[in-house]
Amino acid sequence: LTCRAAMKTMIKQQSRSIANVGGVIGFRGNSGQFMHSANKGELVRFSHALAKEVARKKIRVNVVAPGFVDADMTRRLERKKFKEK
């Protein structure tokens, strides 16, 4: 819904890029984080579908997918697993 609302303004202002923030976890998933992995994966699929839908209006849609980020959610994970990958 946020993207839909933003597109109306984007078309008027000729600002034509949407960047959704995903994560690498959306592409490969992690044990113990299935819900987070699923949500990020769905964001990737949503962004691809939206990009196809709004391409005729010359609006680009991309996903920025950072790797491991030091945050409260990731501090409890075993860092050795991430260093190996």
C-alpha cells in the first residue's frame, strides 16, 4: 500500500525509483529464522512483480539486500556460521 500511494506522487514529480530494503536471508534462508526469511523472500517477489507492473510508467523497483548486519536480532546467532558462508 505504501508503494501504491507513493507512485501517484512519483508520476507527478517524475521521480521514478522505488528501493525496498530486503536482505540476503530472503534469497537463501537461515535455520531458526524461517519467518524472517519468508518475509524477506516475499519482499523480493513482490518487488519483481511490482517492477513488471509499473515498468510502462517508467518506474523502477529494486531490492537492496544487505548481508549480515550487527543488530539486536542477530546478536544471539552463532557468528561462526555466517563467517563460514
